[in-house]
Amino acid sequence: MSATPLHQYIYQGRKIGKPEGSYMDDLCAMRSCIVLCWRCQHKFDHARHHYYKDRKFDFVRGKCDGCRTFAMKAGFYVHGSFLTDEGGKTTHGQTWTPR
Amino acid sequence: MELAYILGGGTPHMIKYIVDGGVTINAGAGVRFAGGTANNEGMLEVTTTAADGGCGAALDEAASTDAQTGTTVDNAGFVTCVVNPDAAWRAKLSGGAAEDTALDFCSAAGQTADATGAAVVGATDEFMIWGFDGANAGHVRRATAAATVALTFPNDIAAGDRFLESSANHYGDLASWPTLTTNVTQIAAQTAVAAANDNYMVVESELRDVSDSGRTNSFVIVVCSNHIFGKLGAAITS
């Protein structure tokens, strides 16, 4: 690897000046997994975007994709097309595709 | 592969990492930081037999292109990873190099009767053998030689009984590192394994029989045994 600082290889979140909502729309369009802190979770209508909230774990750790703060008790959202758990939330009738 | 649990307990720690230029990472594919391509500039998929510098598996899919793709679209893709070195991943057993291939029976014609419970026709040495139907359905043993289990099955093997087998297990001489399927999202469970894959090691197995579609519904839970954060201080050589 080159001498580039490692943080440049880690996603920094939305760009400066980009509204949170626009950035979330981008993530949804790419079907990326989404990590949200407790402050931002209620602003994200995951069902509308065909996401489900992963409940296998109570919390995950990571940088909030909304406000970019590190959250110790964040919620984790997965696009329905990646459903791999037979008992997962299938609120939109997605087909379970085992991996 | 999908995240099953964290061995040490606690919470999954998720980070989005950049994907190497020209690389597409599929959801559920094993990923690694280095080792596959010299001087890579982002995450790579593991190969079917190597996961050095690994980081478990991808939670979503992403791709990067070297060339710019426009002012509004970032040409770099980012893949979500769980960075816990002791993250355990649930991987489906596939009977071939292609994903979702049904597992083959040890003997397609069924077994010959054996009152000792030790002779399994077609069983491969060092593979896990489990009963698909018959009196031994649901019981599992590890073959210690071709067509032989030294720790015998608890019931007599009747003519026509069928058994399944998988290379992925954690017993014996640790030579049973699994080989992954072509898209590195599942385990090619009936491919003979090399002694030094050193990629994913089995924690536990979900081996199912005829009552639960065992040929297409069996899994193992693995940890990335060559995790980049699990061997702190090791040099990245590429």
C-alpha cells in the first residue's frame, strides 16, 4: 500500500454541503447498508425505501450516516434485497435468497 | 456469508471502506484489505482458497471504477464491513463451485447394509459425514479414512440409506480449511481442500437432513482465521 493515510480509505460520510436527506437517498439508491444513531433513526423512513432494520443485534457501533458522529448504540438498516435471514423482516414481501 | 454473531460477545463495529479500482464486491462475499493484488488501493474480494489480510465478509455490494464517472457520481464505491476480528459468519454449503448447488450424496445409489455403522460408501477422508435419511439421519461423524468413520454411527446402516458430506470442519489436523465457491459467498463443501488455505475456520455447523432439505439448506458458521486486525503487527506485504 502507498503512504496515503488510512483515513482516506474509510468512508467519511456525506460531502460538505450535501444535505443529509440527499445523501441518504444516494445510499438507498446504491442499496448500501445504513448505520444511524438514535437521534437520526426516526428521520429515516426505512420501509419506504425497502430497507429493514436488522434486529439480530440490539446495537451496532459505527459512524452515523446522517450526522456523522460515532455512535456506540446505532441502528443498522439493510436493503431488503440482501435479506438472508429466513426469519428476517419481510415487510415488503421480498424473496428470501440464502447466501 | 452473513453475520451470525460475535464470538466474544459485544457489538458489531461497522465501517465503510473504499473498494479497489475496477473491482466489484458482491454482498456476502469475503473481503480483504490486501494480498490479492499488489499495491491495491481498496478492498478486494478474497479468493476461493486465500483470505490473508481478510476482514470477514461484505454486508452490501459496491464497485469502483478507475476513471471518473461524472461530477455527481463518485467513481469510488464503499463497502460496509464488520471489523471485529472474532465476527462469525454463516456460510451456506454448496455442492459445487457455483452457488446454491445441491450437495451430492456420498453414494448416489445409496449405501450398502453395514451392521457396524462404520462403513459409509463414498465418504471422503477428513470430511464431515451426516445421515440424510434412514436410522442415522441427523447424526454426524468425521471420516478418518475413505469410506470409514472410526467413531461409528449409532445405528446400523441399512441398504439405500443416504449420507451427505462436507469438507468444512474443525477437527483433525486442521487441514480442513474450506474452499469457497466462485463468487466467494458460499463454501464449496465437496471440493477437496488444500492443507494451507488459512482463510475461514469453522466454529459450528448446521447440517440438516431430509426433513429439512439438507442438500440445499446446510450451513457452517466460520470466523476469518487470517483477519488483518486479528494478527496485529503482521506486515502487509503487497
